[in-house]
Amino acid sequence: MKVLELLPDLMASGVKAIKVEGRQRSKAYVAKVTRILRHALDTCFRNPDNFVADAEWIEQLNMLAEGSCHTLGAYHRPWQ
């Protein structure tokens, strides 16, 4: 869920797809995450150089996070 802040970098590097977690999640969860990500992507496509993740998107995603835990998965590892 931390991908919002990375969208311009991901676009610039040529990433064409983003995996949205959904297994063992409710339809409402998947719908909300997908809706926010779609809005963020559309905003970033319009102006990637000035893109800033909207605080409201982050707040809504924070409410969905289990145990207030976010991860960048394989993107960030302190040992790299």
C-alpha cells in the first residue's frame, strides 16, 4: 500500500503493472484499494513530475492496513 509515493519512479522505470493484494480480503477492501490506486495512477499519468500522493488517499489506506503495518515488500530492504 506504500506504492503511491513511488508511482512516478515506477512509471519512469517502465513498470507496466502493479499487484494489488486481494487474496483472503473482502470485496469491499479490494474495491477501496483499487479505487484509490486508480485515482492515484490517473493523477500521476497527468503530471508525473509534480505528483504528490494525496493525504486523503494515504489516510484511507491507513484505515485498511492490518495492525497499521505497511510494507514496500522487495522494493526496500535495509541490507541492500
